[in-house]
Amino acid sequence: MFQKTFFTIALVFFAGIFPTAIFAAPVRVDPTEIESSVSARAYVVIDRTTGTVLTLKQENLVWPIASLTKLMTADLVLQNQVSPKKLQPILKEDDVGGAKLYIKHGDKFSVDDLFYAMLSGSANNAANALARTCTPTREDFVKQMNARAKILGLNHTTYADPSGMELANTSTVMDVAKLANIIFIHPQIQRYTTTPNRNIRVANTGAMKKITSTNWMLFKPAYDDVWVTGGKTGYLEESGWNLAVTLRPSARETKKELLIVLFGADSRAHSFEVAKELSDWAWNVYEWK
């Protein structure tokens, strides 16, 4: 059981990011705890309307965030106001391994379609291609990523590449929660991250590529009783399975929206099971007024 002083600190921590002045914080009505049963390395569950931290574990653990890095890449492309209609080539040097679009050197996609490939399909070459819409070199883009992190107060976050393939992309669940809350506000990001399947077009050939979301909570029957409003997965062998996701009990329950960030789940399936377990617990033991 956490002390009241912790929650006061948590609300101050997220001041200016969550609209704390508009809504009353949820009230704990059931003492049932969940912390001892959740096996992810670190996690935080936040009431998105007020910024109240409902539960957490290892909030100061600095961890490789893998493809959660792509949230910052998306944020910077939006900040640079790159046109979604702009055609951008994917180059051979954009391929850094891991998930990718299987294309020929120089194949072009709209920025809009590259966003689907990066955020829904987690394609690393799409992330690197998007980075080049903002800066001429990857190194320059990484400098912008770290500068933006400082502006947003992500004090325990370091970026090393736009895709998340480098182990040096590190953060804490609290910092990722700050960024996720900001980026998931954008309607276009909500669209990219809540689309289960999408066909994107190779502009120079007319060929179509099917993108399937890496977020199983969008289409697996086990998650039919949650409404996903945003999300991003991340995996490296060294990090395990990471997840940032915003959830409601249904499309109509706008006040009961949770932001969950977790690191180091044992498997892809386990990351979603943990998020579901944490969300069910929060909705059962807290009351929203």
C-alpha cells in the first residue's frame, strides 16, 4: 500500500501534462493489491484524466526501451510539420535489422504510410526514412531527439537512433509515460496506433504492402472488453517486451482512461496480459466520480 505523500508527489510530477485541475482524482475503494503478482520488470498505471499514479514498480529503473523510441521519432516529425503527402524514399542504409518493410532501395512511400509502417508495424527502416524528412543525417536527428527530451523534462531518457534498435535508447516508465501522454493526444497518432491492419502503397510502383499492428490488444478476442486509444510495443532480446498503451473499459467510458507503461515482460503475449491485468485491477479498486 502506498502512502498518501507518494500520490501527492506523483501529481506534481505530471503537472502541466495531465489536466489535473478539471477532474477529481479517482478514489481507492478496495484495498486489494496487485503489485506482488505482476512479473514485468517495471510498470506504471496512471489515470489519464488527472495524472494520478494508481500503482507502479521500479519507476526509477533505466531500461532499454527498444521500439518505444519510435514515439519520439513520431513526435519530432510532427513538430517539424512534415506533410503527410510528401513522398519519401526508403534507402538501403535505412535497414538496420529487426522489423522492416521489405522493399527495393529507393522505393517511395507517403509520409502518412510510413507512419503506419513505423507505429503500427514497427518497421525500423520506415523510422529511419521518416527521420530523414527532418534532418540530413541520422546523427542530427538523434541530437534533436535528445534536445526534445530535455524540453519535455524526460530527465532519465537518452536516445541513440530513431528506430530503437540501439541498446543505448534508454528511459524509465515515468519518462515514457510523459511522452506517450503527449504523443497519443494527436488524432493522427491515435489513428496510426489503433489500426489493426493497413495496406500501404509503394508510390513508384503501385505495389501494396500489408501492415499488421504489433499490438494484439487491437484484434485478439481476449481483449474485446477493452478499448485501445493509443499504443506502441517494443522488443529487443536484452530488454524483453515493452509496452505503452492507453485504455478505456469501453468507447463510452471517457473518464476511466488509463495510461500503462511496462518494461521487460517475458513474451509479447505476456506484455498484453500484464496490461490487461493492471487495467482490470485499476477499474475494480478505484472509483471515478
